[in-house]
Amino acid sequence: MKQESFFDVAVIGAGTMGMAAGAFLAKQQVKTLLIDAFDPPHHHGSHHGGTRMIRHAYGEGRQYVSLVQRAQQLWTELEEQSGYKIFEKTGVLGLGPKDSVFLHETIEAAKKYNLQLEVLSGNEIKEKWPEIHLPEHYIGCLEKESGLVYSEKAIQAYKEMALENGAKLVTNSPVLEIEMDNENGIKMITADEEFYAKKIIVTVGAWASKLLPNLKLPIQPVRKVVSWFKTPKGKFDIGHFPSFYVDDVDKMFYGFPNIDGTGIKLGRTDGGQPIDPDQHSQNFGAYESDEGELRDFLQTYLPEANGSLVEGRTCLMTQSSDHHFIIDTLPENDQVILACGFSGHGFKFASVMGEVLSQLAVNGETEHDISLFALNRYF
């Protein structure tokens, strides 16, 4: 066995969570392998499309707040260290009916953690942003300190950090098989090479069930779409219009202001089509709903933003059955750390997940509370 093929920790899947973990490991002078089926940052996973929202008052559950606060600190540090613009404080405006469970949890999370959150009536929203059209019974939750993360810049920054600190990055090399009990460590087999590591972190997103079929993970890859629409100058521009989400009773939409003429960005967090990730392609428009649902949303809530389609893209999202993350060691081998099922709300946590996963690999435990994400909740 060649010495250059053996590592202390190997990260399989160097996308959102994996690249961050690799950067944290390499910074500690851990001999680290990052291996990916593509060449990150890329459009095959869940980090492309330019921007991702970061909210601190968390409607998915107040248990996430401490993690997202740490994530925010780490994004700021990454911006300072890398020189890239990573975070944009646009503010985040949540909209929905007065009885919205999601908004209620957002408000309660803000109260518990003493976060700055302004609850607005429909009239107050209309005064501030007359371009927003709302039913009378809707309210808003404005979080001025939140905003967006430039996702591909963040991955590039972590990539450069990992490489500068000695990590080895192998691209366009999907891992075909893992041998857990090899005498030289855990063996990873690709089409061209074999690698060994004392520990591995598996962060392959939509491919987790394919790489670990015996685990029978309760996850489902889903085809999602996101679009950019031309808007009139000024009204929907960054600096005036916030990042936003709307609880539309049985649907949840999200969006970002126009940034440098790219148009308003819009997507839907739920819905989508179950898909085999190997069949994913950039086929926006294959379904009438790809553009149609977003147009319907704009016509209802932001009619002045319902301009021409600038661009439409598809991406992969991996839903866990309860929409919470899965982060744990494997039941049969605690040298294998798994992180998957981020369910469309994971990117904002990538920085802190890098810290969490590196701590698990180096120390066997993490200072952060990740009990909510344990595998034994399913089995």
C-alpha cells in the first residue's frame, strides 16, 4: 500500500458539508482526503444557484438556534479569512397567516433566545413594501440581522482553505465501494484508485442510500427548481427588498432580492419530484409546474416582479422522513460518520457542520448538541 493513499480522515462527498469538514480538519493538520464524484463547487448537489438564506429565529424548531448562531459566527470568520464576500445582511421577512405554525415557532424561538424579531401587521408590511400583496389575515416576522450566504463562494473559500492546509482533493472520482473492515483501515474504491483512512465522513447528499444501502436510510432525493425573474429597477433590489419566505398554507416559498441585475430569485422548499440522483439533469421546464407554480406565487404576492424568466435551474434536495438532519456514526462501525438528509434547510449550517464533523472525527464527540439528529430515532 502506498503511503500517499493512506489518510487519517477521508471525506467522501466534498460538497456543502464535506468541503467545510475538510477545511476544519486540514486546519488542524489532520492528514485529510477530500473525494468527490464531481468537481466542487458544482451544480450536481445542493449548493449551486448563488445564494442561500440564513435565519436565526428558526421556524423548523428552536433546537436549531444555537447551531445557527454558531454558523453565523463561522461565516463571518470565513469571510475575514478568505477575502470573499460570504454573508449579506439583507434581513429576512417571513410572511404567512396569523395562525401559521411555522411563524409561531419562529416567534417563540426569538423569545427563547432573545433574538431581534419584529412582528408586523399586514398594514405595516404594506407601508414598508407596497409591492407586497397580502391577504388581510397575514402577518410578517422581520429579522433584520439575518440575510443570505453566497453559497458557491463559501464552498470555494473552504476548498482553498483545505488545500492551503495540505488536504488532498480528488475530483470526478465517485467512490464505488467502501470496505469497512480492511486491515489497513477503511478502504475506498474508485474506478481508478484505492484509498485508505482511519476514519471516514460520508457527506454524499442524495447518494447516501446508494453508497450505504444496508443502512436503509429514511431519505428521499427530490428534484427541485429555482428561477430568476426580471424585475423593475429599484423596488426589488438588494438594499431595499429583503430575503423572504411565505407560508402559503400548504406550500412554502422562499426568495431573494435582485442582486446586480440577476432578477428576483424564487423557489419552493416543499414539493418537487422524487428522483434517482443519477438521473438528475438540468431540464428546467420538463414539468409545467416548474415555472407555473412560481408564476402563480408572483402573481398573487409580488405581481410587479412577475417579469420575464431570466433563468431556471434544477437541483437536488434530500429529504429525511421527519425533515431533521441525520448526523451520527454508523451503528456497526463508529469510525464512519454520516451526515445527510438536510431536507432543504441545511446550507446555512454548513460552517458549523464542518466544525461538528471535524470534532467527531478527531475527538469522537462534539461540543455542539446534535442529539436531535441521531440515527436511533428511526431504528
